[in-house]
Amino acid sequence: MLHILSDNRFKTGALSFYFSIPLADKCEITAYSLLASVLKRGSLRYPKTSDLNKRLQELYGASFEVSVGKRGDVQVLSFRFEFLSERYAKVGIVEEMIELAKDIIFTPREFKAEYVEQEKANLEEFIASQMNDKRAYAQKRLVEIMCAGEDYALCEDGYVDELPSLPPKVLEMTHKELLKKSLEVFVTGDVDEAAARGLLELEIPEVFDIKENVKAVNRHFGQESDAVTTERQAITQSKLSMGFSTGITVKDDDFTALTVYNGVFGGGANSLLFNNVREKLSLCYYVGTRIDRFKGLMLLAAGIDNDKFDEAKREIMRQERRMRDGEFSDGELEAAKLMIINSMRSMRDSQAAMEEYEFRQVLSGIEGEKIEDVIEKLSRVSRDEVREIANKVKLETTFLLTNN
């Protein structure tokens, strides 16, 4: 489906393609992740990376980025082109960008074995390097434990032990399968809406094919638990990750109140966790929470001294009880709401942020809700609504990465 967000405040335009693939099979996940990197190396008309880079420079220094992400139970491959608008470049640059996108993404071809092997090595190195980011690693392990047996527990970047089973021919078949997947296309910035639509209809009619929507929202149901999983490595600072189930996803009426609850509890620099656990008691180097809108989870991350686990966890849970008892001030409530509202407003100053907002709405099945609508709902969230949310939040999983 095509989404055009025309805005002449920007000096650039952007053309983005988001493919959504249900997370299910480790080999398939790895194949799509590898494919994204291989597609970036060249195209039918520009088979070498140097040829492709030269073409981008000819297009007034246009950029091309590829990313692999996860939204709920869905692996997302995104291909994004950004270019100078026709006001500052030349008439016809949008058409040339669409032609280039067609050549890179939508044109079947044989993949060079050399590039495939190089990207396998790069992906293996990238996956291995994730172990070095202990904060991210601890959050990944938390999700794997908390959501064991669920598709959400799978890693969107792929798995090293699946790479040997992916020769060029398999990737070529994977490419053909990719073009059958759910696709959302965004044209943003300083572009002519009618012209862009007409060019895409002519060059890439696949954009308008009706495909089955993927299911990104899949509520997690878990059991309250005080159990702790501990893993030991040679580290100097322990990483504490805690998973809370809320039973609330973005499709629920009380999701807005959950967003405010998160802001008051641990979602920012004015939160109870930051002001008390970090600033007042100095029990952690950092602490914060985030909501996964697609799963109904609240995930906490904290960096602590190796001997401070019991004390830090006890104080975190004391702040969680304060939320249930309504022991937060009106000032803290309003500060959280203002923080979230300002973040929402700032999205309008970024083409990429607007794309992400609209794409999340599509995946959530709630298209049509504008940023202004969300801001209005946020401003109306009351103390009582936040307390109601607090009584739905349950600690389910605790993971501690600590020293040997």
C-alpha cells in the first residue's frame, strides 16, 4: 500500500519500502536478514557496489539505507532512499529514484557468490558483536526467557548456525518470496503527490497489489513471578533486566494511560525510578523502562554494581508499589505527560519519524489516528486511570547478568 506524506517544509524527499515477514523459522529469518545486506551491494544495472555508489552521487548525493528490525511478532526489512527535492536538484529526480529502487529491490537477478560470502561474514560478525553490548544482550536474554516458545523470542537479525545453508541460489529464491510479502511504501517530504503516485503505478505496480496483512499485535499473557535467572560473565558492571506483563496493547483503549504510567514510573528523567533509585539512592548507573506496544510488555533495564542486586531490585519494586498506591505527585504526572507529548510533536520535524509513526499504525491496524489525536488523549489521562494501569502491571521475569 502507498502512503504519501507530502510536506514542503523539507528540502529533501524520501522513498521507503517496508516489507513485513512473520517471525517463525530461524533459517527463514536469517535468509531475509542476509538478503537485505546482499541487495544493498548492487543491482542488475549497477552490479558493483562502486557502480551503485557512483549512481547515488550522480543523483545529487542521494542516500540509500537498509535495515532489519522487529515490530511485535514481525521481522521488518526496510529500504530507504533520501534525495534532494526537485526545487534544489533537477526535475525528474523522483522518477530516477523510483527507477533505481525498482532495479535494486524489485528486479530478480543472480547474486554474486563473492558478495554473498562477504555479507555472511559481516552478518556473523555483527551477531557475535551483540554479545559485547551487555545492556542490549541482557534485554535480548530477558525477552528470550520471558517469551520462550513465542515467535517474539526469535531474533530478527538471524542465527550464525543457519548461514552455511544459504548459498546464492537460496537467497535468489528468498528474494522472489520477499516480493510476495506485505509491503508498505512511503513517499515523504517535498514531493508532488500526484506525480509520485503516477510514477510508482507505472514503474513498480507491485506497490498497489493487495496482500494479506501481517499480525504484529499479539498480546503476551504470562504469570506473575519473583524468579530470577542469573548469567555470569567477566564484567565489571551488572545488568539488571526485568520484564513486566501489562495485558495491554496499542489496540486497547487504555494503552494511552499505560504510556503515561510508563512515563511516571520509569520512562524518563522525571520518573520515580530515575529520581529515587538512581539520583537519590545511587543504586544504579542508569535505569529506565519502555513499552512494547505490540506485545503488552514493559521492559526495565538498569546498570548496577555487582553487589547491589538485592537492594536495587527491592527499591525498584517499592517504586512499583508506589504507583499502585497512587504515591506520585500531580507534578510528576503532568511532567510525564508533557515529556510524551513533546516527543510526539517532535516527530513532525522528521520525515523518518513520521514514516515510523504511520508504519506502526498500519501494523497495529489503527490507521487514521493522527498525532494530534494521540496528544489530545494523552492530555486527558487522569491519576485514577494511571492507578488502574498500575494494578494490571505484573513482574514476570527478572534476568541478571553479573560477574564471575
